[in-house]
Amino acid sequence: IKSEMEQGEGGEGIQVTVLQYLPGRVALDSAVGHKNKLVFIGGLTDGFLVSPYLAPLARQLPALGWSLVQVQLSSFGDAYGTTTLSKDAEELDALIGHLLDFGANKIALAGFSTGCQVAVTYLRVGKHKDKVSTVVLHAPVSDRDYFMLLPGQDAYLKQALDLIAAGKPEELMPRSAHGVPITARRFASLLGRLQEDDLFSEDFTPEELEQQLGHLAKLSGISVYVVFCGKDEYVPWPADVAQKLRERLAKAMGAKEMLVLPEANHYMKQPPD
């Protein structure tokens, strides 16, 4: 199935091929005939073409022998509250397996925001992780660091942990706890220390960083690139603390290169305040 997509605010459209890689799950391939695939994974609440650079990237990659593949996972859009990173990793495995079955050569991953957590998790547990040659992490931020500064989150986290202890991890949290329907399991994962989603937090010890991210540095044949936004509104730390955190994260992941975009906010859609 071929379709035309438009980047918002008057942006030029792109043509994509719709791939069904699992029942009810699709991916959009910008140049299906090319054998090298850059798989883009968005973050919480994100849909297709979430970042302003995606449409230009999709148009330029074919000249390099690559295509852009945007994936719909169970966490797509507002559905992230009722799924897990592990489920996303399983579905990403299915997509990569599908691409390989249809002749893909090289696979690269590009995670954005919480899509970085998906990519990092995949590279720990994915069946096809050895087929990935490159991973680019753009705007990796700690959901815990951000959400726990909001009023009332300590009490909601206790409620989520109590539900899990009572054997009710899939019970939904109160509407006031979060902006979308969310299970106790996912709420605790986003806000709990050293939980599945908690990979980039500022208070990690060196040993905890190694535990959460060190597997990336140990993977052979893969290059890790990290891109931070210098004025990311989801990073609640002063500039010096934020820079130290970036350096620690990049080192723990064995990054080949770390880039800071000094004036960029999280989505790079408008100048930050």
C-alpha cells in the first residue's frame, strides 16, 4: 500500500509504503526498494512524522542507499500507558525480522525521547540485535526526573506500587494521576527508580549506569551516537548538571560521538523560551 504523508505546518509531503509486520501493526517505509533501513522509534504520545527533520531525512536517505522506516508499536500515540518497553522490544524484533525476510541488508535504529529507552532495551533483549549496525539516540531523557517534580507524584507512585504488590499490575491508575490511561505497572516503570523505563536518570551511581546502559558499550560491531538538546524542557537540571549527566550517559553507553544542539528544545519544533 502506498500513501502520501505531509509534514505539518505546510511542510512538503513524502510518499511511503505501508508494511504490515504484525496483525494490527504497521510501519511506513519511505523507499521500500532500498536494502538499508533506518528504523525510527518515537516517544510518549508520538505519532508519525513527529520530528521536523523526518520528512527531509526521508527524502535524502535514498541517495545514500537507505530508507526511513517509521514504526507503529503498541505504545504508539497515547497508548503507551497500557503497554511496556518489553512489549515494544518484542514488536520491534518482529519488524526487523520482517525487513530481513524481505531482503534488508543493514539495520540502524534511531530512537527519539522515550524511543531511546525502546532502542536501548531492544539492544539488550532483541533476537535480531546483532543485525543492528548503528543506533542514534536523540533527546534521551529521564521520565522519572521530569515526572517526579510534578505535584502529587510520590503518592501516586506509592499507590501504583501497592497495586503491583497486591497482584494488580494491570489495574488503571486514577485519571488524575496521568494525562492518558495508564496501568500501575507502566506508571511505576516510568516513575520508579531503576525500573524498566528508568535508564537516563541523574542520580545513578556509576554501578547503576553500568547496569542500565553498559550492555551498549559491550556490543560488537555497533556504533552508538547520542544527540542531546541543549534547551530540552524535559531536563529539569541546571546547565552544568545537565552537561555532566550527558557526558556520564554517553560514556556509559560507549558512544562513538556525542552531540549537543545548544539552542534546541525537545521536539526541535520552535525556538525555546
